[in-house]
Amino acid sequence: MIGGAQESTLTPSPLPQAGEGRTARDALPQAGDGKTTQDALPQGSSRVAIDFHFNVDHPVIHACRVVRKAVGNGRTVLVFSRDAQRLARLDSALWTFSALDFLPHVYADSELADRTPVWLSMTPACDRARDVLLLLEDEAAPDFEHWFERFERVIEIVSNEAEDRARARVRFKAYRERGFAPRSHEIGSP
């Protein structure tokens, strides 16, 4: 438990299983309908689920639990932050937060990355897709309009600090303005 919240509430909706849900490809035009592929794909396709986990007491521990749940559901994860210290703290926590779970993870540029379900990265330029993008950022990810489409789910973890919540509201608004439909979930107590 974190801040009185049951572990099952940490990821409010289940991660989609492979092959479930609509994809951007489902929205492609049919032959002869007069639309181009560019016209058929709306900016910020509904294919990507964006979830903000607000009011988190311990963001690093919460991130570990989100990663554990994703890996337990057979999903691959990319954890992105431009802050090297933030990634290093998560790296350390993934090794130590649970005596019962092993969460294999490497930096995305590691030679072991292709065999590892969880990647840590300071650059969004990674050309290989993952199922879940876990953002540990203070600002919107660079070129997110195009980058998010490579993931089934994007998760933002927001602490209970006022400044962090204010920055998250700016990102939330930016995503909405680009056609995404982010959802907010209160994790800790208000």
C-alpha cells in the first residue's frame, strides 16, 4: 500500500492485451473512398491511452509498481526521462523494491535491450516500439504528437507536490490540444 491506496488501484484500467482495441490502422481509408491516409489518421489518434496518475506519495515506488504490473501482463515498457538522476533512482529501485519480483531492465542502448522487457532511456529517438511508455518528465516529451502513436499506453506519474501537479496540468492541456484524450486518476489521498 502507498498512502492508503490498495495496489490494485495503482493502474486504474487493465493494460490492453495484444490485438485488443482499435488501432490507427483500423482508421485507414478504404480503396476508392477519396481520402488519403493523411486525412484518415486524426492528430492524436484515440489508439493511444494516456493516463495521468496524480497525487502519488512516492513516485519512484509507484513507477516500479506500474512497471511490475505491465511486465506481469506480458507488456514491454520504455521509461523515458531526460533527467539522468531520475532514471538512476528508478534503475536502483527496480532492483530493490521487491524481494519477490525480478524486473529485468536495461538502458535502451544496451546490447541486451532486445531480450529485456523494460528499457530506460534519456532520448525519445529509440526506433524500436514498446507497448507502454512511462514518462518521468517535468515537461511534455519532445515531438510527442508523433512519438506517442508508437505505444498502446502512455503513463505519467505526478507527485503530490503543488509544482509537479501544476506542470502536469500544462502537459495534460498540451496533449488535449493536440487531439489526445488524456485521463486523470487520483492515486493518493487529496
